Amino acid sequence: MNKKENSQTAYLHNAHSFSSTSEVHDHGWVHAINRMIDQRYAFLNMRYENNGHLFRGMSSGFFDALLGNHFWTYSGDDSGNQFERELDILLLSQDFSDAFTIAKLWEQKSDACIIIFQSKIFNNALNEKKAAMMATAEPGVVFKYPFLSHPLTLEDIDYLIVSADFLSALEDRKKTSAVNEMSDSNFNKLTTVVAEIHAAGKIIVPERTKENSHRSGLEKVLMECLLERAIVGAKTIKTDIKPMRTI
């Protein structure tokens, strides 16, 4: 039986090489997916059950995403983020551990986060031909890459997991260069946005303790937080919708 991988990190092992084409044909999908069809990427006819959640890790760029209400690719130099920027897509995962690995919150990075949103957002975008499930394979393994072709906004997001250093950066600007270098207007806007989403109960901040100062301890604490909020990764199911060549 083939093992299936559902991962925001799978691209690290099995990403296609990127090559541009002079012309993108219209196969009925958005431009980024039409281009991938032309480049003969493979896709699966799969979506998610509507009663689950999906995850997205960001190792940097959280401050800018909040200021612009625009959660998209970020300026990090990891290979996966470069892959996303080249294809103009936003990789997702149904597995919390993948987003956790990308965000590296155990390093107490103030500009990192994990985004949690409902799987129906992917399903709705798939119906509109603005999302898809890309696939690659190795012997015995199928790598699944769910993605959106557009940014997420705060309105799409159920929860944001941040490190304790994120709130510390807002309390004392001088501690974090990215915040200290902001204009006063942007800093005031940032604190206002954070206050609003905090009041809405959307921010999860794990307490800084000795037990969760390392990766495994923090992941255990965060998994308990998810269970308390009934947050479970969505399961994939078959669908009739799948990107295909039309010419």
C-alpha cells in the first residue's frame, strides 16, 4: 500500500524544478494553476471534509501580514518559500506538525506564527478553481501539496499561534528590531489589530515555561491547546474537481 504524505514540508524532498513558459493557456482555472497545468504538474481529485481545519506555518513575515491583512508568501530564504513564490501559490497542510516545523516557534521567533483556518475555505476555493491538490510521487510514497492561489486574511482565520516573544515585542519596541524600526503609525496600527484579534479570542500564546522551552515540549502543549478548542486536521475525500488540460 502506498504511503501518502500530506505536508507543507514535503516540497523539501520532492519539489519540481521551476521553468517559465512564454504563454499560459486557459484551462478554466486561475492563472497560477493554468501555468502549472501547462508545465504538466500532477493533481489529485481530492478535497477536505468541511468539519476540520488546515494549518499554515510562517517562519517570518507575521508583522507585515498583520499590517496588510495579507497572509501570503514571506521573505524567508528557505527552499519551500522560494518554491511557493515561483509558482505564486500558498502551501497548506492538514497536519499541525508540518506547520509547527515551518514556524519554529520553539525558537521564540517574534515574527513567526501558525495560521489555523477551516477546511471549507480550501473547498470553496477549489470549487471556484482557485485552489488544488498537487501531487508528486516516489516509490511507495505519494506527496500531496494542497494550496491556495490567493492570500488568506484575518477574516478567514480562526486562530493564530504566536510565541511569547511576539507580545513582548509589542510591549517593549526596543527589544525587537523589526518592531523598533516601524514608523509610529504602523506600530499603532499593529497594536490596534492585535488588540482586536486578541479580544476576538483568535490568538493562542503558549506560556513560557521550562517544559515548553524545547521543541517536543512546546508541541505537546500546543496540541493540548488544539484539543481544548476542538481543532482537528481535516480529512481528505474524493471529488470530481481536478485541474486538467483542455487543449
